[in-house]
Amino acid sequence: MNDNFKKHIEQHYKQQSLAPEIKQRLLDMQSIQVSVSERESDAWLKRIKSSLAMPRQLAAIAIIFVLVMIPVLLLKNSDQGQQQLLSNIAAEVVLNHNKRLPSDYVTDSYAELSTMMDKLDFSLSKPAHSALAEYQLTGARYCSLQGQIAGQLKLESSDGEQHTLYVTRLSEEFSGLQESVQEVDGLTVRNWQSGGLFFSLAR
């Protein structure tokens, strides 16, 4: 009897159905839930995209900053490098000038001196610079300037003062140097370039 009762109950509930308005209400609630879930999903997707886009924006800003700053830094380093090179040249010139070493070649002719000093990889001629207008060549010797061969020319001014002119080839290292004047240990060192040569005068 118990088994028959159970079957009866099961058949009864199987034959039951929901009223149409209840079914529609349940379907509406389901669509609302799906719509809310979709909106929440869209919001989360937007947040994720936004968080991913931020590093890209930062990367773009960083790239622009680097592109702008590299030329500035290179120019600054270049200027600092040239100033350091000029300081090194002036220090070396003053050091050799103060040694007062005698001339190995005694002459007042630049043409004759150029023939005598055949180890130089350039020709010597009287520099056309206003700073040397009243100087007379008295002799010269070989020397080096920043590691490259140079001529150390002895000059005498009209009042009898002794000065030293250093001449070397205008290498790539020296090519960017502008005319300058520096004071080192009470001496004035003037640097300039002309005709493919670099000059440094200590007086």
C-alpha cells in the first residue's frame, strides 16, 4: 500500500504545472539576472583593459622622455668632454713650457724647420694668427700633445720674452675644440685650429 501511495503522489505532481503568469515572472527574473551579470562582466572587462592600458601610456611617456633627453645628455657630455680635453691640453702645455728644454733645431725659418723636422706628419708654416704677429721663431724640438706627435716651437716676442707654441695635426679628437683661452699656474694658454692643424700657445 505504501508503494501505491508513493506512485500516486508522483503521478499527481507530474501532472501539475505552473500558472502562465508565474512562469513569465520566473523568466523575467532570469533575464534580469543575466542582464545584471553581463553588465558586471562588462564593467570588469573595462577595468582590466584600463589597467592594461595604463602601463602602455607610461611606456609611451617614458619613450618620449628618453628620446627628448638623449640629445640633451649627449650634448652636455660632449661639452664636458671638450672642456676636460682643453684643460688636459693646457696642463700638458704649461708643464712642458716650464721645463725650458733647449731647442734641438735652431732656426728662424718655418720652411727650413719643416724640412729639419721630417718626422712630423704635417708641414710647418708660420701661423696666420693675430696672437703671433710680433713673435719670432728661434728654434724647435719634437714633443707630444695628448699622445700624438707635435712640434714644440720656441718663440720670442718683441720685448724679448720667451713663449712656446705647440703644433700638431688636427685629429678627430681635436677637431671639435673651439678657440679658447685658459689660465694655468700664472700662464695664459690659447688654443685654436687652422689649416688642418691644432695650435696651443703658452705665454
